[in-house]
Amino acid sequence: MGEIFKQNSINLAISTMTILFGYYFDLGGASFWFGGLLVIPAIAIWFQFKFALGSFLLRLGIAVLPWLALCIIGLLWASKTEHDGQRAMNMFFFEMLLYSVVAGVVVVTARFFFQKTKARS
């Protein structure tokens, strides 16, 4: 259990720092206009899930947790914006991330169960 915790902690720390640095350096704003927010988080969830250790739910939690934290913080921050147009744009930005996270979870889950049924036969 100690090795799994250590590996998952490293995975979680690296992915969280990468997401926050990308957001801080405004990579999300640039990719917002090119559709990157619909693709990049889903791909990142795939790799985070792949390198996490443990049961399916633990690996999925490790993959999704940093993205959900960013989305929740961002949506709470955006909802407090005074200007209606800016609030709508900020909410849409974080909603796109959330949609990508959901798509990533669906793809990872489908592939996991497909591989599991394929291994049984």
C-alpha cells in the first residue's frame, strides 16, 4: 500500500502543478480559441489514469481530481464576476474543461471495461 500511495501522490502532485502552471501562464486562454480545452483535459485524464496505481476507482479519482479542483475553483470565481458578459465567458471557459473531463472519464471507463471483457474471453 505504501508504494501505491507514493506513486499516486507523485502523479497527483505533478499533474496538479502542470495544470496550475498551464493555467497561470494562460495556456488555457490560447487553447480556448482553438478547441484545445475540449481535447487536452481528456487526453491528460487518459495519461493520468494510465500511470496511476490501484483499483479502477482510485485510478479514476487520481486522474480526475486535479481537473475537478480547477473547474470548481474556476466556476466559483467566475460566478462572482460582476460584469455579465465577462461572467458568461469565464463560466463557459470552465464549463468546457468540465465537458472535456466528462468525455475523458467516459472514454477511459469504456476502454477499461472493454479490455476487461476482452481479457476474459
